[in-house]
Amino acid sequence: MPRWVNRPEGSNWGEFGEDDQIGRMNLLTPERRLAAMTEVREGVAFTLSLPLNVPTIPFAPFRHPPRLSAACDEEGGMFNRRDPGGDETTCDDRVLLYTQHSTQWDSLAHRGRAFDADGDGIAELVYYNGFRAGDDVSGADGPSGESCARALGIETLATAGVQGRGVMINLKAAYGIESRAVTRDDLLRAMDAQRVEVRTGDFLLLYTGVDRLILDREARGDGTPLATAGCALDGRDEGLLQWIIDSGIVAICSDNIAIEALDLILSPEPPPIRLPIHDLCLFRQGIFLGELWYLERLAVWLHKRERHAFLLTAPPLRLPGSVGSPVTPVATV
Ligand code: UVW
């Protein structure tokens, strides 16, 4: 039995099964993965993550750089001393990690909304495919310290084999680094100019140039308003939402903070749906979002060669119950 009687308009709930937890990632078939391998022509690899310890981004002041420290042994002592009676030594460490501080994946447990899934006139908080806040996504520490998603956690992505065809649209080359909410027409114009072909099963990467602003921010010390810099998708454009639905893409990733323009959430009177791209992708369609990726070097390399496709390998941590994960993606061209 599905977990819902009503499903939201524009959603694909149930289409991959009533218990499905990976959404559009189901479209990444063995055949499509094989086809992605043909995009590797030179064997050059690009690491697409920022350092995990970039300074706190002002828009998300509750997410902090990792706090790394030495692990203790059973007696509470530190490692890195000579083994008793031997010549060897060991060093271990531990980390307090905000999973969505730097380069990251959002799982489908990251954003849901109030919706009358039962058809009883009462809007409850639900996530993709009707999984419930509380029962399925607790938002609290579990008894053994595990948090926070009993369903839809990032391990569902980790075990889905995150490797396929990546395709980049270079929005910085098309529109510069000024703040711009990118509509469907803007996107299609850029794709046309760059001869980008998006296929079912693709990971869509949007390069905006915000990664460089993040990396240079401390050196410049100029308080660059990262939340509104560069291009970001315009979630108010219904045509763009429909394009995402029709495209067959399995994920959208970008070097900016949130993939989408943040005008609504930053406005003095925000509407009920403040992050419409998150709503469409994570809640209605099961399309994964990758934020704060480091795309600059790959974008420059592709642009020079008038290429746009590559093999992308980007598994998150297999951390059961986590709603997000750091990731160190690799693009091979
Ligand atoms: C924002 O910060 C708006 O996005 P996310 O929570 O997905 O990182």
C-alpha cells in the first residue's frame, strides 16, 4: 500500500514503487552507466570538492567546519606513542562533522513539507514518496546516537552506485558572475550556445563561478554576499520546473550555495514554499541535489575544448540515517 492517498501535483511518487527511496536515481541504468564510460577520452580526472574546512558560509551559520581531534585509546590516552614493548606506533582521529557545511549531497530526507497525503483534510509533514516526519525522518538523535532518517537517509544514495554521465552547463560563461535568477529560456539559450545535450539519467552540473568567490573570500575579506552572487535557478519559473521534470536528470549539482536563487527565502514576506527547486527535486521528484561543489577547473578545461560531458563518480558517505553527506566527486574526461 502506498503511504499516501493524495500525491502532490507534479510528483512521481509511486512510479518507482511504493517503497522507493532513491527517486530518479532509478533512471541510472547499467546501459546508461556504460554509455557514460564512452565520455572518457583522455583519462584526465578532476576533483570536484572544496576543502571540507572552508569557513562558515554566512547563509548557513549553523553549519561549521569540521572539528578534527585525536582519538583516544581504551585507557583514554592518546595514540601516536611507541607501542609497549615494540617499535611501531599508531595514529587515529575523530571528527565533529556538519554533513552539509561544504561540498555535499542532500538526501531526499533533507526537505519535505506540510501536505494532506492521507486525504483526510489534515496537512502533515511528509517527505518524498509519502515518508513521514516523525516516524520515518525523526529530526532527532536516535538511541545509539544515530540520527536522523530511518527512511530516505543518505545511505540509500551511497548504495545506488553514484556513477554516470555528467553534463555541465557553464552559466558563468553565458551570463557572467552577476546575480541572476536563471529561467528555462536562459538555460536553453546557454545550452544551445554551448551545444549541451542533456540525456535521461544524467547528472546536471551548473557552473556559476561562486566556488572561486568562496575560496577567495577570506583572502579578500570583503564580505562578498555569497547567497545572491552569480547565477542560480529561478524556482518561480514554472517552465523551468517542467523542464526539470521532463529532462530525466537524476541530480542537479552546482558550485553555489543552494542551486536555486534565494530571493523568496530572503524576501521580507516569504511564501509557504521558499525553495521551489528543493521542493520539486527532493520532495516531489526524488532528484538529488549537490551543493557547493568545486567546478572551476573542470569548467575551464571543458570550455577550452568545447566539451561538456564526462564520467562522474560521486558516492556520498555510507552513513546510515544521515540527511546529507560530504562528497569528493571525481569527473573523468
Ligand atoms: C540551503 O541552504 C538553502 O540549501 P540546503 O539546506 O539544501 O543546503
